[in-house]
Amino acid sequence: MTAEFAVALPAIALVLALSISSVHVAAVQVRLADAAADAARSLGRGDPVAEAAAIAGRNAPGVRMSARTDERFVCATLTGDAGGVLAAIELRATSCAMRGGL
């Protein structure tokens, strides 16, 4: 092993770890967006907020949900962390559905 390789190896490991972490964060964001859409559809059908939160929790464990309603739409906002080493990063996804299941 050369000295140059020994110096470059930690940098390569760091770049690889950051790349894997960024793919993980993107996957968690997609899961959060899907869970927000499921929760919004549930709220649009007239289900209680607790039931919509349970649906979101099954799809993205450990998330917090808030809901808001206007005259035509109901929206679900989910907030959760990225998990693992990047747990300090807060992710958020919002989805809306028409009230009455239309």
C-alpha cells in the first residue's frame, strides 16, 4: 500500500458514505410523500384525523401529522426525521385531496 492510497482512502470512504446517506434521505422523502398522499385521501373520504394519522404511521413510522381543511380541500402535512446518522435533518411532505372523496 502506498502513502498516497492511505491518504486517499478516508476521503473515498467519506464520499461513499455521503452518497449512500443522500440516497437514504431521498428514499425517506419519497416514503413520506406517499404517506401524506394516503393520509390526505383518507381525510378526504371523511375519516377521522386519528385514523389518517394511523395510516400515515403504517407507511412512514415515527412521523407527526397535522391536517388543515378549507371549503374544498383537506391537506395532510407529515413531518419526520431522516433517520440514522442524518437524524438531525427534518423532512416534510404535504398532500391535499378534495373533500367528500371526489
